[in-house]
Amino acid sequence: MQTLYKLEPDELNENFLQTLKLLFAGKTVEISVREVSPADEQNDMAGHPTFPPANESG
């Protein structure tokens, strides 16, 4: 399983960590962090659907 989260540093909280723990329970995970430039944001919006942050309910 692979998932991509785009969020602001202020949104990194205990709820985010708990969500990761639930999604990947019993598995080893690799976490990579990179800065997203405005150009990357534009390119990603064209190719990927938009999802709400993990801490919002839909």
C-alpha cells in the first residue's frame, strides 16, 4: 500500500500519527519528507485527484 499526504507542518499532530499507525499496522513503513514548490503543486494538481487531509471526515 502507498499513500501520499500533502500538508503544512502545522498539520502534523498526534491524529496524523495515529492514522498512519492504523493504516500500516503490523507493517514496516518508509517515511520521506520533501518541500513542495509552487511548480510541483501545479503539476500534481493536474495528475492527481484531491483528497481531504487525514484528520477531516468526509
